[in-house]
Amino acid sequence: MKLQPQIRQLALSNRSVRYVSIGDVEGVEKLPFSLRILLENLLRQASRGVDTHAEVDALLARRLGSGLSFYPVRVYGQDILGQVMLVDMAGIRDAVAEAGGNASLVSPKVPVDVIIDHSLQVDSWATPNARRINLEKEYERNGERFAFLRWCSSSFEGVRIVPPGKGIMHQIHLEYIGKVVWTEKTAEGELAIPDTCVGTDSHTPMINGLGVLGWGVGGIEAEAVMVGKPVALALPEVIGLEVKGKLREGVLPTDMVLAITQKMRNLGVVGKFVEFFGDGLDALSLGDRGMIANMAPEYGATAVYFPIDDRTMDYLRMTGREEAQLELVEAYAKAQKLWRNADTPAPHFDTVVTLDLDTIRPCLAGPRNPEDHLDLETVPTAFLQHHQDIAGRPLDPQRAVPVNGENFALRDGAVLIAAITSCTNTANPVNMMAAGLVAKKAVALGLKTQPWVKTSLVPGSHVTAAVLEKAGLQDALDTLGFNIAGFGCTTCNGGSGPLPDNVVEAIEKERLVGTAVLSGNRNFEGRIHPNVRAAYLGSPALVVIYALTGSLTVDVTREPIGIGSDGEPVYMRDVWPTALEVSAAVDGAYEPQLFREKYADLFDGGAAWDALAGERSERFQWQDASTYVRRPPYFENLSREAAPVQDILGMRPLVILGDSVTTDHISPSGAISLGTPAADFLLSKGVEKRNFNNYTTRRGNHDVAVRATFANIRLRNRITPGVEGGVTRLMPEGTQMRVFEAAEQYLQREVPLAVIAGKNYGCGSSRDWAAKGVALLGVKAVVAESFERIHRTNLVGMGVLPLQFEPGTTAESLGLDGSEVIDIPGLAEKLDVLGRIDAKVHRADGTTTSVPLVIRLDTAEDVDYWRHGGILPLVWRDYLSGKSEDHASHAARPVLEASGGPQHELPDAMPGSDVPSATQGATLS
């Protein structure tokens, strides 16, 4: 039976819009709000003739794991993965043209926004000129990359590029880009639809705080969406998180978010939706909601959704959205039963947990993961206990190491970097005002930042800088060295910049354990700075406090944080603002006109940006000598048809890894250290060390990025126990060498490779090069105890087979040491969605073990992608066979209204039973 969705009219003050009604569906009130948006997407496909009856039925019946086709409205990205994504698109154009196809058809079918925010580094700090100097260096290092992105904006229809120096993508998303409700211009009139997106950054769910459903995907999956393919989504479990109470005096939103991160990681929400409900939602501002949703990847959730309500509307007004848009959002949300208020019945969730805000205390999270929650008073003891094994000796915070040319000495636990950074925190007015007030009170008492601390303030938008100035707080921050160093994603993305040479010399010579405190969302090993062995996340206000103390070994809850100008000790309680003081500062600083002014020139990069403008052309002119942007190799020697499935035989383990191996371990984002394969490559091309930039900005060049794979200086490979870094053993000889060189040897011998790992393999950033690099090294399968959602999808998208141990089976229980040879026989017969297969592990002693595995191809689309060798070969074949042309002609390309900047174009999206009650209760306290 074919679905016949109801199309209704919504009368607004100056116009009427159409919408595909979900309010007519029986039982819709029981659905979580996030699933209601998926339902509308399916019904809208049905209204255009696509048969989605089975998918709608599965959604309403809540058959978890059922396959859904989801067509997001748009793609949202940053310059690193966004650039890589567009490099691949340009590569597809070349490959299609060279195969005799129509290259002009290769263009995004949905709007694409790319924000240049991930290439800024803190080269200059604690000076009024830092912002200018760092932006100039950003252009100097990345001009070639930026010129490519400018070419994309002129040569690909529907692509907008936000120039460098404007802010961080997720804060810009909340404050400006996100619309909550979009409209299409169709032949029948305006059609209102929910604003949905996928983003090439794992923290894309921050926009969920505004009532926009979106999540992070790898660049590979985003490319598929760009060319009109759906996101293949297995219907997720939805966790209902009920909010109760309110935060205590002295507790900041960051403390709440870090507590939630720990609790949700412990609960286990990987691949699930989390949706907030309850009366306590009214106590959470949009800034709070955005922060909570931003941290979704840190506890593994796909989306962390907050329904549209009065708080949403208050934020839209404060940020200067137009009245017509405000009217549309509220009217549409209410008509579609997407509106939440105090009288709205709680939806039926698969699991319900409770968050009591009253139980949350000030905290840090560290030393290496966002879920490593520490109550503030426990930090010194926890630091000293944890780092004895890292230093290889007992830590001694009393041992003073002099620094050449300075009148200070360094000790274990010294805070080397104190960074107010990341949209996670700078988008929250309460956090930023609290930090400014701490600085103001500290300066008034005569406190100073410790001289060995590198301080920086990098807001997520120009609005944040303006309100700090307007509130009279920036001067105090400047006095303490927190001058604005730019607008972009810096320290928590590995862009912390250099430390002074004499400080580095002292650290390396004496093997000191230096630390960082940052208001970011990531503190993975080796990410913040090569000389920082322990990194801790905390509120911007606590970043200021630790800049004053200069050490993690000081108990800031009890000990003095400094000596005032009167010679008396000053305690944290002396400078910590009250909630009333913070509220007064927020209320007086934020207003709609400020947002309108600061976003009026979002797409204007000034003279430096204009100088990069080039000629519009169908194909990009690649430069073979470039060390930044190279034509991708994925289309070489492809056949026009996918090859038959063959068994994978004779695999050697390249690395054997433990639990929670992040995409930073697989493909690092920080500084390129001497002695690594990537550094050697750049030196061979005449690039001096000072111009290495970092791994992040070099990902447009596959020769650099593949050499970065498994090159993290903190990687621990069980094939080389006791050795830290990107090394392995070449088998069967057993010769120890760098991972890249070993992979090269295996490729020459035509030996396929495997990666063996523990739980949560691939957690962290949505980094497609963590899959691309693995594929180019010759890895055919990754066998893990469990996968993080985005990385598993990326592996499939690159034609690498994800295989999962059955519960209770691990590399350790099997006694794997890297000397084994692994076969995956019978693959053609067993290949299916979540199929089962037995691997044969042949050991050096001549014995063979049969190991049952789950084939982690979770949807029919996954199977199709993998059969083709990944998404890119499939897309290339579609263009040559005319399938993409057929898809593009499904509808005319109606203009999708966009606020500010050049308008996007968008094609028409391609195409009740009882809901189970909550099955589980828990309290997060």
C-alpha cells in the first residue's frame, strides 16, 4: 500500500506555506521529537513518489536497527574535512571526464557551507597584535589551500566558503547559519521543512541544541550526501534524559557538561540518539544546550536533541534573526507537533535516565579523555598518581628545573598552556562572562599569570569578543595575557602553536611532565602539544585560575592561587563571581543588533581573501609539486563494474591496539614532529621544519596524510610492547620499523593487512583520513571489539571491511602478537547485513584457530558501498552509467532560502503502531 501523506497550508502574517504533515499520523505524540523529524523526511519522500511505506512502518513500530533513508537538507563543514571532501569532488570530475563522461554533472546536489576555522595556530600570544599576526601567518601557510576553496566556491554550484578569521563553525552555526525551519520554492508554492544537516566535524550535533537535527559524518559520507545519496541510517535507540533541579552557586555550565560526558560514556550511548525532556529544560539556556550537544561525540551519541521551545525562540531573537523567520519557526513547530512546553507529554523513549543538576560540582576532565572526570579538589592527587607510569619515575613537584635565560624554574605538573578556546565554551555567555569577571577580580587584587604559562583567548565568533569588550572585561583578560589571538579552532584541535625554545629544552632534557588546561572538548594524547603529557578540560574561568597558579599540583579549592599586591594570599573564592554577577554581565552585553552587525560581512574576507580569487573552470589545475593539494589517487585503475567479492587471504596484522583508540591515534592532527615519515617527506620536498604547518592542514595531499597514519607519538602497538609511537614489526622477519615503511614493504610483497583493536575503535573526531590512510596502507579489514559509529562508516566508505569480535573474544584472549596470518574465507557466501563469518588465524607454531566474527556492514547501503570498494568508486560508476544524472533530474532545483551570503540551490529531496514504553530507569548523579 502506497503512503499518501497529507499536504497542508500554514497561514502566516504575510504569506502561506505548505508542509507535509506528520500531525495526521496516529501515535506521533509518542515519538521522540528527533524521530518525528525523521518521520517528516520519510513522508516528504513519499509525497514525491518514493515508496517509504516499510521505513515509516518500522519507525512507528520502533524496530531498532531497521534501515532508514535520510536525506539531509544540507552539508556543513570545516576547511580540513571540507577541503578533503571538495578535493575528492574535483578528483571525481577529472576521473569522469577522462572516462568519457560528462564532468559538468559532478556538482553538489545540496547546499554546502564550509567554514575556514581549523587552520589557525597560536604563534603569537599575550600581545595586542596576536590576532593580526596569527591571521597573517594563517594566510602565509595556507594560501594554497584557501585558493583551492575559493575555486570551489566559484566552480561548484551551491558551495559557500566562509573566509578565515570569522570564528568557529559550530558557534557560527548556532548564531547565524542554522535556521531551524527552511523553505523550498516549488511549483506548488513554498514548502516548509525542518532544517537538517550532516557535518564533516564530529561536533556538528552542537546545532541540536537549537532544535536542528544534524550529526557528524566523515567527509566520505558527506560526499555521498552532496551528490544526492541518502544517509543510510539504522533506526537508533533513543535515550530520554530527564532534567531536574538547577545548578548550585559556583557551578558553571562546563562542569555540567563534563559530568554529563562521564555519565553518558559510562551508560553506553554509542550510535544512539539522546533527547532531553522534563521541566528542568527551562533551566538550560541555549548556550547550555549547545554545549551539551556539542560533546555528543565525546560520549559516542549520534545526536543529542533539544526540542524547539520558548528558549529556542528567545535565542533566535537575541541573535538577530528576522521576524518572518521567527514567525515561521514557531508556527511550523506547533503545527507539526515539534514544539515542546511544560504541558507537552513526555514521549516514549527506549531508555529513560535522570540528570539532577543539583548534584554537579566544579571539575576538570583529564589527563587524556573528556570522560576522565575529576572533582576539582581531587586534581592534584589524581595527577601525581596517574603520571608516575608515564614519566617512568615518581613525579616530584618539588624538583625544580631551571630554564635558560629565565628567572623561574619548571616542575612536574607545570601548566604550560592555558587556553580559553573552543566553540563548546565560548558560545556560552555564562562561561565567558564568568571568565572575564574572574580576570577582573584577579587583576584588582594584583595577581599575575605565571611566566611559564602560554595564555590565549580564541573566541568562536566576533560577537563573543564584542561582548567581552562591551562588558568591560577584555582589559583585565589582556592584563593576564588572554589577549584575543584570533577566531578559529586552535588549541583543542592541535593548533596551540609553539612553546618557547628554552622551555621545550628544559622539558625534554629533564623529562618533565608538562600540562595544559583548556576550555576545549578534546584532550587526547599527543593532540594539544608534543611537550604536553597531560591535558585537562575545564571552564574558561578555571583556565584563568590555573594560569594564575601555574601548576596542576595546587589544590585551588583550598590553597592560595597567588599573592595579592598587599602581600596577602588570594584564594579562588576571592575572585569567583556569583551567579547574580554573571547574570548581570550577560544581560547587559548581548543584544540582537550586535549579532546583525558582526555577521553582516561573514562571507567577506577582505583584501587577503580577495587576492586569492581565480578563474571559474570546470576542472581544477592540479600542481604536481604541491605539498598541500594533490589530485586524489582513488580513481586509478578502476573498472567500470564492481569486481566480484573475493575472500581475503593471507593478512598480516599491521598493528594490534587496545581500547578507545581514537582517530587522533590513527591519523594525528597536531604538530608534525621530526623523525616521522611525514616530516621526512616534507623535508625531501624542500619544506623547512618551520613551514611544516600541521597534520590537519596537510590532508589535501595524500602523500603526507598516508604517512601520518598510525604516526601518533603516543601510539601503543602491542606488536612492539614497551615502545611508544608509530612503529611495528615487519613479519615474518620481525624487524622493527615505522608503520609506514612496514606497510610499503607489505604492499611490495602483495601482502594484505589487518588492524586488530579493542573497544570503541575510532572514537573521537570524524576524521575520514583515519580510514583513507588505513586503506592506502593496504589494510583490507579492521577487527575490533566495537567501533565508534562515524569511523565504522568511514571504513566502509573506503572499502575496508569492519569485523567485530563476539563478546568475550579479544586480541588478548586469543594471544595475538602480530606473527599470525589471518584468512577471511567464504566471504562471498556470508556477506550480508550484520552477517556472521569465521576467520582463520594461522599461528607461527603451525596451529590454526577459528574465530567467529560479525560483519559490521549495518545496512544494505553499507554492503553496496563495500562491494564497490567504497563510496567514491560507486559515485564514479554512477556518473558514468547515468544514474547520478537520472537522480539529478528527479526534480528541478528550487532555491532554498538562506540567511545572508549567496543563495543556495537545492533539489527536491529524493526520494501508526504503539511505541514501547521506557525499558530502563537510571539516575545520573
